[in-house]
Amino acid sequence: MQISVTYSEPDQQVWLRLDVPEDATVEDAIQRSRILEQFPHLDLAAQKIGIFGKPIKLDSPLQPGDRVEIYRAIICDPTTVPRRDADNDDD
């Protein structure tokens, strides 16, 4: 079955499409994608993982067309950061 694995950093985005066996798990897909070779600092035990924005566990089974997303840690509390006013781009 065909799925994709994605990860993004400020200066680099990766979206890999790959075929996995029908009984593949999220972790299987990440390992097969070899994305951990591109980003060796990723720690699957610490990273949050999701499928189409929904948090999911590494041992979860995949469905055809799933997009496995590896999330970066949030480095600031979004509730304390003032929103940028889209109408005020003069700054």
C-alpha cells in the first residue's frame, strides 16, 4: 500500500512517498522511509507522531494513503505570543 512520511524544519521540508506492506505500522513506515538518516537528531521515543494531524502511537496500523507526520517540539507557548495582525504588514 502507498503512504507518505513527512517532517519539516524551518529550512528543510521532506515529504516521502513509499510502498509498505499491508500490515505495516507507523514505526515501520518511518524506518522504511530512512528519514531518520536525513535527520539523525530525531528521537521517535520523544517526538510526537500523527496521521493527518491526529496524534497516533508508533505501533498503530496504517491505511492506504495515510500521511505519517513527525512533529517538532513547540518552542514557545502560543497563548503567550501575540498574534501578528495580518492587516498590519507595515512593521
